[in-house]
Amino acid sequence: MNGMKSISHEEAVQERYAAAAGKTEASLCCPIDYNQQLLQAIPREVIEKDYGCGDPTPFLQSGETVLDLGSGTGKICFMASQIVGATGKIIGIDMTDEMLEVARRNAPLVAANLGYANVEFRKGKIQDLALDVDTFDTRLRERPIKDAATFWEAEKIAEALRSGQPLVATGSIDVVVSNCVLNLVEPSSKRALFAEIYRVLRPGGRAVISDIVSGKPVPKEMQNDPELWSGCISGALQEEELLNAFSQAGFHGIQIIKRGEAPWQTVAGIDFRSVTLRAFKPPEGNSSDQNREVIYLGPFKEVVDDFGHRFQRGKPTILKGAFCGLYAADPYRDFFAPGSETLPASKTKQEGGSSKPGDDQKGSMDLIRNGLVFSKKSGNDCC
């Protein structure tokens, strides 16, 4: 077992999906009940050659800018384009030329059916959303790699493109969606993947991700099977791992909003099922110098949020002003109510964490994201 050879996960995925863009491969699909009305405007070729395990489109809103990771032949993009409408925008990212060809060729047909064009497809890796691969290819054709010197020059060109002409700009996206693609990213790049999702979202934006999760850890021998990996099976994270990956990247309000009741497949005694989750990027902080009460309404006796605030059912909790708007919006609005008391920040300390940077430093870690200071206590007591 120690001599086990590792496969190229990226090559396995590209080879399989390049073939699936030419000939439909039913084994790459989970049965999904898509909105048939949205499918009417989409050419049959797109529908038949697009693969997924869920549908993030019901969680989009009119006028939003949406980024689809691993957009394939474009089905989710074309569905989303009808939800966001003419004032919204859809960007699909894919790395497989054959999939991009189908999507780009059919985009004008969908636009004609809808009466507006709001979808574009870009070539890139979803774990490196800064590098415009089409532009990079053009530069390499002008200055091909011939030796070490031109290789290093190519690396400089790539970095210049990332910083000066990014494929997707920082903070430019309202919603990132994906349909059964995150599991295909090689293990060494998964951390970068979640960081890139966080980077491109605007403050307060959200990710809505459909993907496959495993019921147990997937052994190395399965991860090294190109058929299982490219088939959206052996690259799957466990549910807890997937949720933690979003948390570690800086997201909050992370919630599984749909979970397959039965496994999609069971391989080597491991259940693999479809889930759809939603996660939020924290909003920008405000300049409020007021602390306010919020009241947790239940149903649990006590909860702790992603920022270390502890809430007891029915008991007013004093929060820094920057947090107050957070609990009046999704995904918290149904579980919290505003309290009656407003106090100057200088007069009181919030019950759920530090009132300002530097307060209660001992045993705590202050995380500064988008101007908000989130205090997390060490040990079991997170207040």
C-alpha cells in the first residue's frame, strides 16, 4: 500500500468531462427535480450534457450578480439568468474546453429566447479565480515556454494577470453557486478553493453550494481511483468537513438547506449523498458606537454563533452595534428579535464577546474581518 501511485485528479476530471461534453454520461448525474419552466428556454443539448447533484437556483434573487463554479455546458447559468433577470448578471467558470464550447455556442440561443443576454463564460480554475486562462494562453502563444528563463517569465505573466486583470475581481459577486464540482478539486487545492470563494464575494454576499458528501472518511485507495474521483465520489468531503471548510475560510451562518434522504451511491460501505448548503460572508462593519440588545427566540435552550457569542433563549444579550444588523437578516432573522435597550459602547461590555479590539485579550482571539471584530474565547467557555 505504501507504494501506491497517486493519480492526477485534474487530468482525470478533464478527460472524463471532455468526453461527457460530446456524449451524455448518465452516471455523472443525480436525479434532480429542476424547475421545468426554467428549462424551456434552454437547448436540449445543454440539458443532456450538463451534470449535477442539486439545484442552487431557488436561492437566488432578482438583480444579483452570480458566479457559477464549474459551469459545464451552462444549465445552471441559464436557469439562474432567468431568476436574476435582465438587471442581473451570470458568470460561468470552467476549465474544460469542450464544455465551454457547448455553453458559449448555446448562450446566444438562450438570450434570443429570453430577450436579453446576461450570461458569459470564462475559462479558469475554480481554485484560482484570479487567473484568466484564455488571456494567459494568448500571452504564452506570443512568448512560448522554451527553457527555464521563459518558464519563470510565464510565472511572472500569470501573477501580473492575477493582480492587474483578474478573471473575477475581489468583492464583485453577490452569490457564488456550484453544482457537484467542489468535490472534483484535488485535495492540495481545496483550501485555496474556499479562500477564493470568500475573496470574490462582496461583504454580506453568500455561497449556495450543491455537492456530494461522504458518510465516512474516503480511503486513499479510493481517492486514487480516477473513475471514482472523476465520478464525484472519492473526492467528497464528509459533511462536517465541508461545513468546517467554509467556517475556516471566514464564513458564518453556514447551514445545510437541503439533504438527500437516501444515499446517491454506496461504495465500499461508504454512503455518498447530495447536500445543498448556504454560507454568508460577514458584512462590512459600521461606525456605530451603540451597543444593543438582541433576544434569541429559541427553539434551543442555548446556542453559540460562529463569532463566539452565546445566546440563552429569551435572555437579552448585548452586542456591539456592528453586529446588530446581522441578526435582523438571513439566516438569523427568524430566530432573533431586537431588545429594548441601547447603550453607548463606552458604558458597557457586550455579553457575547469583546466590545472593542483589545478587550478581554486573555484567553481570547480577536478576528478582524471587513471591519468587524469577532471575539472567540479559547477553551470550552466561548463567552
